[in-house]
Amino acid sequence: MSGKLIIVGTGPGNPDQTTPQAIAAIEASSVFFGYGPYLDRLTLRDDQRRVASDNREELARAKDALHTAASGEKVCVVSGGDPGVFAMAAAVCEAIEAGPPAWRALDVEIVPGVTAMLAVAARAGAPLGHDFCAISLSDNLKPWTVIEQRLRAVASAGLVIALYNPISKARPWQLGTAFAILREVLPWGTPVIFGRAAGRPDEAITVVSLADADAATADMATCVIIGSPETRIIEREGMAPLVYSPRSTGGAK
């Protein structure tokens, strides 16, 4: 019996932002591995089973999923957002590289999804209209010194920055420190977007200047987007402003 492993992203939380391709993959799978709250977003049949695990057990989850797929099951590994952005696709690839030969022979498919920075950007305007990057502020898998170096480098290079995993109970200080670093490089009037739960009923989108950016505004459901020096705000009477980064930059003709 030939198994299969498919990795899907359910999007940022709004069911309308789960792609038809991901929905079809979910319908065709028999066993689901994922972080509990992400699995809770699925409506599964009686013949489909779920295996939930903690959010910090990605590699163990990947190994369990691969082992199950190698036994002949149709396995679905579930991420929020896009599975390739700070999510399970990389963990599965890491497990395959270090695992037994049978895992390399598996049929593995990765289905893209709408990631948080895209959902937040769409709600705010077009802040990612020019060159940008994404950085996770979590130092669980990389040293904080590397994060600091990258923040300074990309801010100096004029990139818009999307910050994932900005703050948690275990990491209450990183976002405030990141803002302090960015204020050393960027104009203090640079737009900062706090996008919490974009597309969900409890959505909150707030636009402030870098000078006024307060880390206490964010939680783990927030994606923070920091503009470049060229990012602009279009004020609109009685309506939310539009934040965008022009398509041309650096004196281009």
C-alpha cells in the first residue's frame, strides 16, 4: 500500500482564505497531524482522525506524520497560514533529510496558503508593494544576536519588514528591543502596522509611526509590518488610511 504526505496551510484563520486546493487535500486525507488550534479549524468526517500536539513539537510531529505515511496512510500535516513560512513544510523536509530512506521515497506534496503578512498587508493597503522580507522574532531556533544583525541589515537596505512571532509570555521583551534597534536606523515617522487576527471576527488593524510603536499592542496572534523609509500613508476622511510602498524606489526612472 502506497502512502502519501501532504502539507497544507489553512490561511490566517478566515475560512474564506483557505484555498480550494487545500480544501481538496483535506477531503482526500485520512490522518491529520498539527497544532491543536489549527486542527480545530477543520471539519473532519468520522472516518478521518486527528493527532494534535503542542506548537513547539514541530520536528516530532513531522516524524510521526512521515512514519504514518510510510505505513500506507494518506496523511495531512496542517499549518496555519502558508506551510512554507515559519511552519511545517521545513520541519518535514528536515525530518526527511535526517530520516530513513523510505521517507525520501514518499509522495510528498506542499500546498501553498495565505500567510499572515499577506492578510495583514491586504487589510492595510499595499505595504509590501516593493521589496520586503519576513523575520521571526522567536529565538527558540536561532540566537537573538542573529536576529539583531538581520534587523539592522534589512532596515539599512531599505526593505519593508514583516515580523512574525513578535511577543509571547516567555519572550516579552524582544519586540520592544526590535523597535529600539529599528529606531537607530529608520526615520521615526516610518509606518508600523499591527495586524492582529487579520480576517477573523476579532481582527484589529492599527497603523502608527515607529516613534509611537508600543510592543504591548502585539501578541502572538499579531503580525507586525514595518515600512521602509519610502512607505507612505494616504489619509482618508472617515475611513482607515491606506499604507503602501511605491513600486519604484531608489531614484529609478
